Amino acid sequence: MSRAKGYAEHRVFFANEQDAIHAGYRPCGRCMVSRYKEWKSGPEGKEDYPWKQLPK
């Protein structure tokens, strides 16, 4: 099994970003690098941090 195949098996798509956030998903670390970094850095000092689930 290649890495790409494993990645493809675990992708989930939503109609928009808000639906994904509401369902508890975070930005993809591969295809949404800047949004992933924003999520990863956490909510400290950010008024518009949209994710309910905080990074571990």
C-alpha cells in the first residue's frame, strides 16, 4: 500500500469549510497548509479561531 493510496482512503469532502468545522474536522495538513498551521498554532490571542476542537 502506498502512502498516496492511504491518504486517498481517508479524505472527507464537504460542501464548504463551515460544514467541515461544524462536523469537527480540521484543515488538511497537505492541501491546506496555511489553514492547518493556523489550526495547529491554537486559539490563543485569536478572536476568529473557528475550530471547536483544539490542537493536541
